Amino acid sequence: MKSLKVILAGLLVLAPIFLTGLLVAKGFEAVAGVVKPLRALLPHWIPNEEALSLLVLLMLCFLVGLALRTGLGKWIQQTLESNLLRRIPGYT
């Protein structure tokens, strides 16, 4: 019984890390598909599509973080948490 608790504890730690990695990888692929056609328009000294995709993802994360600091962003975050995320078991 104790080993089952240890396995579940490990799962609770590793599952969010795995899901975050999966989400980033899927986002990376989606952004790469958008960036690839734009690559031909950019100067040659700009790195390949993968590096450009990473830069776009980082900029997107930065802009979302900035938006969440505004009053409207805080309201949207609180609304999502109270109406959607709190229904997920273990979120709170």
C-alpha cells in the first residue's frame, strides 16, 4: 500500500511537467508552421525556423504575462479560475 502512495506522489509531480512539455512542443510546432513562410522574407542572418519559433513563443508568453497584469487581465484570470479551473480535481 505504501508503494502505491509513492507511485501516486511521483505521478502527481511528473504529470504536470510532462503535460507542460507536451503543450510547449505542440505550440512550438504550430508557431513553426506560421513562421516558415515568413522566413523567406527575413534577412539571412536571422536563425532558422526553430529559433525564430522559440523567439515568437517567448514573446507570446511575455505579452500574455503583461496582459495578466492589467485590470481586465486579472478579471479574466479570476473568472477562468472560478468557473473552469476549480472544477479540475486537485487544482485547488
